[in-house]
Amino acid sequence: MKKIVLGVFLLLLGGIVFPNSIVAQTQNVLTLVYYSNREPGNIDPALAYSANESYLLFNIYDRLVTYEGEDAKTIKPSIAESWEVSLDGMTYTFHIRKGILFANGDPLTAEAVQYSLNRVLRKNGNPAWMYKQAIDESSIKIIDDYTVKITLKKPYGPFLNTLAFHAASIVNPKIVKEKGDGWLSSHSAGSGPFFIEDWQKGESLTLAAHPGYLMGRPGFDKIVIKYVGDSNEMEDLLYSNESVLIPLFPTDRAAGVRGNPKIAVDTNLEATENFVIMNLKISYFQDKKVRQAFSYAFPYEEVLKEFYGGYGIQAPGPVPKGIFGQDSSIAWYKTDMEKAKKALSESGFKTGFSFDAYYNQGNSLREGILELFKKNLAQIGIEMQLREISGEQYSSMRSEGRLPLDFTGWQIDYADADDFVYPLCHSKGYYSSRSHYKNIELDALIEKAANEPDQKKRQKLYSDILRMIKEEAPMIWTVQPSNVVAFTRNIKGYEYNIALGISYKSLWDENVYIDKANSVLEEAKSLLSSKDFNSAIAKLNEALPLFEKIGNKEKTQEVQNLIEQCNEALKASGNIEKLTQEASSLFNQAKTTFDAQDCQKAKDLFSQAKDKYTQIGDSEKKTQCEDYIRQCEEKLAQTQAPPEEKKTGIGAIAFFIGISMVIGYLKRKRKY
């Protein structure tokens, strides 16, 4: 009996068609490689707060808004296809794109948006602060299934930028409620281009492509993220026969792989500011001219070259390059010993002074930078004694605000100047207990810029803020580092955004596309030689975008010429007119059926019409058919009970559809 049921089950599965998906015959797999200390911890979007988690979450969830390409300054639509902002900057009305599906097939609606954002506030994890300054749980209202209105407690200029941060990811409420709140710490329940298929902690994490992803199917079917212990193992994988991408390749090994014709190497500027805090509790640092002297005496280029391998730039003040609010017209401090001497001579400590600087045991970076800095300070009459202390002592002195010089850094949360100038330079900011810097005028400007809804006015305010910070010199802005990425040259579509990291969705394997394009072209030529012009045109239209994506102009032209030949042959035989009539008839039948709410039949008819318009080469009518097919699928999805989430995504849908059909079959046979 089990064999009979299995046979029926497989037969039923054979008839299932999955919307918006292309089932690959062989899986196309990309391997990403990270050091083991880069493995994510808690990946619940409402709780995660490190870069290790962020760059993963950006690829498995969607948010209301996002950025595109390399631009991290311009907000673009994502789940929200459009939005309006009230004149006072207090109310945001978002219109949600219809047809978005979570990885398990559930539709994404306004309910999920409200639930997800309120969940961030309710969980009150590390990222919650950036939302609590603008909204509370009463702020988010559902207008209808696809409209959400958010009313702020006060105008907040960077609000849209905070919605592009990973904490504002939209999760599937049904799954979270069914599985329990803690389930998201190691699983995914999103609508993004990938979902977590498997996670072997300490070894690998496997992502599978979301086949129903509305914004386009990813170029790879799977991404296997491997975590390795050392550089040798990492480099060995790069030379394997796999498609491999290493986002954080060791900078000291980059030169060794650059000359390899099979390996591509690129650099990405990070949204990270490294800086030195000068402690204003100490008398000499209370003198602005002393702080300026230290800023001129710092060995910026030497530090960048010797300790960062030249990968990066001198930090352009507190706001990184590439982030809204940065002003490239401001010239920040460069190493200039004459200006350092002059600034010190204008201070209340013109004869110099001596002090102790500390580094934690084993921290060769801090020690090395201090050694270079010590030499320069000696030239202007300042004696700095280096003191090595235990890590515990260093942490204690730091938390108590007793370090004269504190080497530290700040990495981006949301892509806006407010995320940098407030925590770094405001008297109530994150670093205030370590710098003890307070400037009432600067505080007021920082608050005004944050509360201003007009972006042009905000940019002007941040320019004023940065000029004031340069003059005040509360910190020494040292390095904005770059990371090195290495990957096998068959990988194309590499796209990095300073706020979002690497887009996994945009990556694709050139070899796979070349093989597919050539295979389809050969099929088309075979059909052409047998005078099956209609089928040949369909195959040629399939091959054309593949060759265009690869960038093979010669093959693209060949395909276009063959399409013209087929059309000429069909025209001569009168088939074009016949096909046009057939396509038009099918299209009209489909519209009538669609208006009658018979979506399944309408979808089938539109699919038949689309095939014929493809053969004819009528792209406008083909697009209309595709639009109607999508509308049919959306309506069908809304009328069907959504399946339970399974790791295998599409496999789960198939399983439950198959089971229901099997049960129906058995009921009719009275065998259950």
C-alpha cells in the first residue's frame, strides 16, 4: 500500500506548477568564505547588532525602503512601492507592493509591517534605540491590507534611513507566532531573495534562493557560507574548482593573488570611522589649541600604510565618505609639524608637557600607532610615555573615562550623519563618558539637524556641524578602512553598498549562463533547420537575454539575425497572420475569463497567448500577458490557505499540495 500511495504522490507532484519560479535542472551554487570569528550570533532582526549579522540579514529579509547599487544616500522603494510624507515631516504613509510572498508562500501585507516594527520596539534589543527616538507602538496604523501610516512623536530627518537598516526587516508574523519568539535567533522568516536552509554552527550556513521573490530570482540557487580557521584554508578554497567569493580577504595576501588570471580582487570602503578620543577631564586637553596640535601631529599616512596596508583613506572627520551629511569641501587635519608647533605655541602649554598613554597587552595595533605618534609629539615638545596594561585594566580605565588617549572606532547603523555626529560628539552621545566633551552650541545644532525633515536644509546644517567639529578638534579622525574581496572570475554582478554590504542576489555565474545560452541557441538552430520556425523563435527569444547579460555582442547579433530570418520565413508562409489571430483570440478569451473571476483558467489562457506573442515577437502584448498572469497568481494566492513554513521552501508547498490531493484520492477510494 505504501508503494501505491508514493506512486500516486509522485504523479500528483508532476502536475504542480510553481508561480514566478524557474526550477533549475542542476543547482548553481556559490561558496562564500569567512573566518570563523565572523559567524553570526543571534540573527533575529530585532536583536542583531553586529556587522556579521547585518550583512546576512540584508540578504534574507526585505524592508520598506532600501538603497540601490553603490548609492547609500538615496532612499529607494522596496516593500513599499511608494510613500508620502506630510509637510510637517510627522506622518509617513507607505503603499505596499502587492504580490510579495514570504519564503513559505504567505502574502506580505500591512499586518506584517506593523507587527515587525512593533516587535522591534517591544523586544527592546540593541537596535531599538534608533526607532524609539521617533515612534512608539501607537505610531503604526494599518489603513488597509496594503497601506500603513506611521506618525512620529516628533519630526526626525533620518527616519527613512532607519527603515533601511536590518532591524526594520519585515518578518512573517504567522511563523514567529507558531514557532515561538526565540525561533528567529537561528532561522529566517522573511521575503528576501534567500532563506536559511541549513545552519551547521561552527562550520557552514546554507542559503537557498527564494523562487517566488518578486524583485527577480537570484543568480545562484544556493549560497554556502563556510567558516574557516586560518588564511591558508581560506586561500585554498579560492583556488578550488568552485565558484568562490571571500568578502573579507586578508589584506596581507591580496598582492599574492592579484596576478592570478582566474581571480578578481576588489576593495570596498567601509562605513567605519577609527579615531582617537582626547580626554577633556585632563587639563591640557581642555585647551582647544592643544587638541589642534595633536591633530596636526598625528601620522595619518604612516598609520594607514603600515597598519592598514594602504587599504582605506584618512578619515574625513566623523562622517564617513559615502554617507549623507558628509561635506567633501572641508579640509581635515593632515600631518603638518609646523602647524602643530604653531598651535601648541598658541596654547596655555606652549613649553610642552609629559603624560602617559596606555595600550592593552597584546594589542600590537594600538602599541604600534602610539610609537609613531610618540615620535611626532616629541618634535613639538610633548613627551608621551607608553604603558602596557592588562586588558581588564584597560577596559576598567575606559569605562571609568580615565584613558588620556582612547583608540576606538564606530561602525554604521543607519546611513546618515546623525548616526555619527550624535554618538561621537554630542554631550549625551555614546562616547561622552570617555571624552567628557561638551559644547552647548554644537549639541543644539546636532539636535536641529536630526529634527529637520528637509534634506537640503539638513545637509547645510551638517556642513556647519562638521566645520565646528574641525575647529573644536575633540577627537583625532584617523582611518576610514577598506576591506578586500577576492573571487573567482566566473562570478559576475558583484555589487557592494557601503550601508548594505554585498548583494547576494545580484551575483551570477558567467559559465552557467554561457553554457545555457549556447545550449538554447543550438536547440534553436536545430528547430530552424527542421523548418519549425515558431519553436525556433521561442528558443531564440530565450537565448537573446542570456547573451545580452553575458555581454557577447557577436552572439547577440547572430541571434537577432536568426529571429529576423525566422520572421521572414513565417511571413512568407502566412503563419504570422495566423499566429496573430490565434494570439488575439486567446488574449480576448483570457480577459473575459479573468473578468469572470476564473483566475486559474484565465492564467492558462494568458500563458498560451504569451507563448504565441513571443513567437510573433510582439513584446508589448507579451508584457500585458505577463502582467495579467501575475495578477491571476496574486488572486489565487489570496484565496488559498498558505502552507506551513518548511526549510525547503518550495518543497514544502509541493509536499502539502501533494498530500491534500492524495488524501482526496484515497477518500474517494475509501482507503483511509
